[in-house]
Amino acid sequence: MHLVNRSLRLAAIIAVAAAAVMGTAVTGASASTTAPARTAAHAVTAHTVKSPASTPKKTEVPAAPSGCNNYNLCEYNAGNGGNLCFQTRNNENWPGACAGHNEGEYNRASRAVYMYSQTGYAGCDYLLYSGHYLLYNSKDHFQGPDAPCRTETLEHKLHSSKFV
């Protein structure tokens, strides 16, 4: 019996609230002189905010090459970090097996490093910042010091490096 009374009270409250909303809508419509008369009352419905159907995809960054120790510049003889040839913490001319055979580099040092097209830190150069890497030297060009250098790719043309 208690549940029946509760249900009846709830139905009465809903009916009174609906009548109040309808009365407000009718009163508001008739009080307006500029709004056209409406033939039917509108129901008030709460709408939930929908999340987007799909989330935008993040641009995937290729993983850094493996095998390179902290604080080193590493040189790879195969693209995408394959065939680690040497790694160094010092300014130096590159070993013969690696110089002129380069396909990618990874700078895990705490400083940037200039890589040069000639031994003795000369020729065309490329500045590789700390924490950055190159995966395919055939797609990367020298940055300077002049215009002819900027048309040359790094692939098979690096011979020395100097930290700055």
C-alpha cells in the first residue's frame, strides 16, 4: 500500500509540473506580439552531449634507432636504425667502414653535433640536435654552408663530426 501511495504522489507531481510547463509555454506564446502563434506545445527534453564518433589519429613518430648508448652520436649503415656501425662521444673523423656508408644517425648526446661531408670538420654540414635522429639519409640534405650543399643528400657523404 505504501508503494502505491508513493507512485500516485509521483504521478501527481509530474502532472502538476507538466501543466505548469504547458501553462508557461502558452502564456509566453500569447504574450509575445512579434512571435507567430504555435499550434502545438513543445516538450522539454534534455539531450546528452555525444562524444565524437572517432577520435583524431595522432601522427605516429617512428621509434628512435636502437643500440645507441647515452651521450653518444651513433651512425648506422642501414636505414631505419639498422646495422649500428659506430658510436662516439668525441669530435672525430669517422672510421673508414662507416664514413661514406652512412644511412642514418642518432644523437643521444646532451649537445648538438655538426656532421661534415669531409674529414677534419670541413665541407658541407648538417646540425643534428640532441635527442634527434635521421632514419634515411637519402631524404635529408646538408644545411650549409652554401647553396650547392643544400642540394646534396647526406647519404654516403658523411665523414666527420664535431659537438657544439
